[in-house]
Amino acid sequence: METIKLNKTIEEEYRQALFLLNFIRAIELKSIRYKLIYILSLTAILVGLSVFGSIEYLIGFYIVLIVSWAIFIINYFIKFRKYKQKKAKLKVVAEENFNQLGDFILEFNQDLIKVTTEKFNSEVKWEYFRAYLEEENTIYILMEQISSTWSFSKQEIGEDALNKLKQIVKEKLPPLKIKNFNA
């Protein structure tokens, strides 16, 4: 079993957490884009029907359309505000987590991955992970909840260990497909 002492830094913790937050945001924006296209299509259809028909018969549709636009705009601004708040708190949370946990030891082989600190020991078999995601010099190993994602960078574990870990992860897990993933 490969054993590595992680060289964790606050900056690296923050960068990885920010990457995951931006990844979730990208998924949300994709969903918002589809909703926007849907509402724009309904608006175009309703305007087209108004040109050829009597507006008296379409007043109910206009009310539904106005309410749909209002819900869409409110929903977008709520998600945007939540994103900004999470991004603002991210550095503080990364610092708190970093200071509380102490030294990390990473161990992995073909059967499992294990992270140990002075306070906890977490051992997970590969089949409990859902997928992986690669960034430049970082690998993210995802479970069902994105908040449970494990991430390791070249800076933390070194290039050789990262390459070995990537090789095992690619054998054991599928790459993440965004269309099948809900944040």
C-alpha cells in the first residue's frame, strides 16, 4: 500500500474548494440556461399568437407567463446570491478545517484509499466512489454528495504519487459526465 504524508496548504485547500464550488455553479448555470430557453420560447409563441388572435383569450396565458418570468428571475438571483455567499465564506471555512485536522497520511492501493489524521481514520473502497474529475494537477474523487469529494494535487502528494493514484482511479472509476450529475 502506497503511503504518503500530505503537504496540505491553506491556499491549496481553498483552490480545490473553489474549483468544486465553480463546478457546481456551472451545472446550475446549465440548468438555468435550459429554463431560460424554455421561457423565451413560450414568450415567442404567446407573442405570435397575440398577433393572429384576440388578446382577450390569451390573458390567462399572459398571467402565467409573467408569473413564470418572475419565478425564473427570483430563482436566478437567489442562486447567484447563495453562490456569492458561499464563495465569500470559502476561505474562512478552508482555514478552519485546515487548522483543526493536523497532519494527513494518504494510503491507497487497488482495493481502497485511506486518509488518516490524529483525529480520524477514513478508509473507503473504490466501489463507494461514483466518478472522478481531473483538473490540471489535481484529481477529484467524487462520492454521491459533492461535499464528500476527495481531492489530491501534485503539490500535496507529489507527481509520482499523483500519477499512480490517477492510474488506479482511471481503472476503478468512470470519468464524471455532467449530464448524469446533480449538485
